[in-house]
Amino acid sequence: MFLAACQTTPYESRPSPSLPPAVPGQVTPAPSQPPQPTAPVQEAPVTQWPLTPPAGPRLSAADLLPGGIPDRPGWARDIDTALDHLGVPRSAETLCAAMGVIEQESTWQADPVVAGLPRIVRKEIDSRAERYGIPKIVVSAALEKSSPDGRSYAKRIAALRTEKQMNMLFEDMLSELPLGKTLLSGFNPIRTGGPMQVSIAFAEDHLRQRPFPYPRTGSVRHEVFTRRGGLYFGIANLLDYPADYPHPRYRFADFNAGQYSSRNAAFQSAITRVSGRKLAPDGDLLRYQGKSPSDEVSSTEAALRAIAGQLHLSARQIRSDLTREKSADFSHTRLYDRLWQLAERKAGRALPREQMPDILLKSPKIQRKLTTAWFAKRVEWRYDRCLARER
């Protein structure tokens, strides 16, 4: 098992009562009252790092980095610092998990080159100008003005090669161009950055929970575009949460689709098995407005409400448990336990608690049909190559 959590304090797990066994050849009616819960039992965490380190000297990123990358000592230092600050042991598995994502996302470029950025930016500017009714001649004149680095905005757009350059361009346009405030107010197309292409929103949220291991040199957004910051937040997103996946490929999928998406996708498939309602196993159980759950009922929630009687849960209780979908605690809810009991009874066998989320990747940077499963498979291949370097 790929051990990959950073919590060593055990949970107190209170399992939901087991549903009564089915009688062969009969449809078992739902009992009028759910069985009484058993006494609390102390269990190990969902998953935890080994309490004793592996025998022998502790590994360093330098032991597993591929040859030929620029500034190997710098990459090794920043990876080791991130793992140590997060409390993640430096093992071949954790180091190679991080290296697999780095190699897939940036091929060891601290500020990775993105093809077609000038076209992407001009298309977005033209689209927003049309939306606000700004004539093209006015936009063209504004872009010919000099920017803080001495070049015109048009020349900077034409020379764009990396997301860091693109982020700086948009920040300058917002602060320096009167038209920029109208055209781009509240908008910056850069949502990810750095050598692991980590979400800037994730970095901002993570910083509210943990201190940053380095002296800050600017905003969180700016730190994401540094090698050290991009690696720290990227490794946190990949490894700094408890999950009992049997293989790291599901953690790679979560990195792409969101933490616990693989667990939630399997949960959606179990709902389909019990309810008969076809759900897309994308790992999203609720609809959201910004970061908060929306009042609108998702297809997943609707399917659960349809079998509320079998679950012995009210619509309110179902919603309450679903709001924990992005945390480890969701696996300890009544909803989670009872749904899996129903699904496994119907299947007549144990069912996996993880599944590849079925998500088509969409981004102006993506020029072909790619999926979360494709991403996870590519990272897994790189992960395996890294493990081979240890042998």
C-alpha cells in the first residue's frame, strides 16, 4: 500500500450499524428502524506514515533525481524542504510521487514553457472587449502603450512563453492601463503555476492552515511561480492529506481532479448500483457557488434522496454528510458507511473504495482530448521509472 498521510493521531471511528443480511431469492425490505450503533472502537487512522523510519540512511531527493536536469542541488533542496516542513517522510514512494508529477507537468522546468500563449491571450482580450462593447481600434491603441518593463503591451503579448510572464503581464495591465481595469477587472486567466502546475486557490487555502517555510517575497500567487513555492504547494496538494488508496495512481488522479475525487467517484458508482440512476463518476458530489455548496441539488444528491428510506437518513442528514465530501471525515459518515453496505449487499461481494474519476480535461492550453485517467497513467509511468532508479 502506498502510505501517504501526514496525520499520526488516530481517529476515533464510530462505524455505522450493519444492515441485516439479505435472504437468498428474496428482496429484503428496509428495516423500520436502523440497528443501534455499537460501542465506539479505537481504530488506526485512515492511513498514516510509518511510525518508525525505514532502515538505513534517510533518502534525499538527490538520490532519485534523473540525470541531466539543470541545478540538481537546487531541485533536491527544495523538494526535501517541502517534505520535511509538511512532515512527510522522505521515502522512495513519496519522493517518486512528487517527481512523477513534476516531470509530467513541467519536465523539470521551474517556469515551464506553454505553447501558444500569445494566441490564448489575444483571444481572451478580444472576447472580453466584444463582451464590453469596446472597439478593436481602442484595444489596439491601448496595447501599443509602453508597459513597466519598457516594451509595449502588444510586444510583451507576442513574446509570451511562460505562465509566470503571462501573470506579470495581466497584473501590469490591471494596474497601469485604464482600459485594463475595465477590460480585466477581477480577471486573471492564470489559475495554476510553477513546476507542478498547482492551483493558486489551493495555495491560498493551504497557507491559511500552515505556515510557509520560506520568507515571503510577495503574494501567494507570486510564490507559486517560484520553484521553491511551486514545489512546496504542489507537494502539499499531492501528499499532505490522509487517504487509504491501495496505489498512488489514485493520488495522482486526485492531484488532477481534486483531493478525494477518486474516493468520491467510487462512491458515485456505488450509488448507481443501489439506486439504478446513472451518475457520471467525476468525484463531485455537490454543486458549488464559489467555495460553498449551492442550494441546488446535484444529480448525486438527488439519487441519494431517492433511496433515503433504505439509508434511514433524511434529506437534511444526507446533505449534512455530503458537505464533508472534500475531507477525510466523509469516509466516517453514516451516509458513506450505509451506502456501501447496500451496494455490497446488492453486488454480493466487496467493492473497491476508489475509482478513476471520469473527467475530460479542458483548458486553453490543452489542444487534444485528455482525461484525468490519462494524466494519472502518465504520472504513474514516471513514478515507476523513478522507483527503478533506487534499485
